[in-house]
Amino acid sequence: MRYRYFQICFFLLFFSSIVFAAPLTEEQVQSKVREISKTLRCAVCQSESVWESNAELASQMRAIVRERVIAGESGDEIRAYFISRYGDFIVLKPRVKGINQVIWFGPFLLLGVAGFLIYRKICVWVKQATPVTPSEIVPIDDAGQKRIAEALASYNTGEK
């Protein structure tokens, strides 16, 4: 008996929102159509959203979105409908799955690999460089010391 009572209460609470739900106003429908249409790519223009495009196909797609919003479908359901018809390309911000992962994460992976290879090459160059010991340094002769002194004196006096 108690179980039946809980079932009845559950169904009344759950289905009362559906039965007493107010229909969407024209402003609410228009705002939902705008929100969803801005996330879909125009198949003709390919650089504009369905909302911004003036193409005939874009106006047909907006009409489909409007019909589905009025029918009570959510934005995700409407996007799923267009993805099933046109593929992931139709969404302006594609989902990160499958081959799209390569497109999303590939540049960062390549950047990391390139940085690692440059680091390794620099390490090899540093190891190949032979350090100079103080005994290998040739002292400056008298003529060289004289040229340095003259250059410093002309620098201090402002002559060039």
C-alpha cells in the first residue's frame, strides 16, 4: 500500500510539470532559436553561423530549429539532429572526439616535440664545444695594448 502511495505521488509530481507547463512565448522561442542558430555553421557560407547568414539554406535551417524548439526539443537534441544530417562540420565549435582530437591537440603536441628536439640539439652542441684553458690564451702584444689604450682614450674624449 505504501509503495503504491509513493508511486502515485511520484507520478503526480513528475507529470504535473508537463501537464501544467506554460507554452513558450514568442520572445522565448526567438531567443532559443538565436542561441541554437549561433552555434550551427551555415553549410553554404561556411564562415558564418546560421543566425548570421542570409543564404536560403540558412533560413531553412533556422525554420527547422524554430519548429523543433516549439516542439519542445532541447538545444542538444537539435544540434544532434543537424550533426546526424551534416556531420561534425555543421557545429561551429566541434566536439573533441575521434579525429578531432588530432586537430585540437596536435599543434601542442608538435610544439612540445619541437621544443624537446631543440633542447637535445643544444645539449649536443654544448658537449661538443671544447673549453679553453688559461694556458691556451695568447697574451696581447705591445701593439695590441697600444691600440686598446688609444681606443679607450678617444672614447673618453669623445673623438671617433
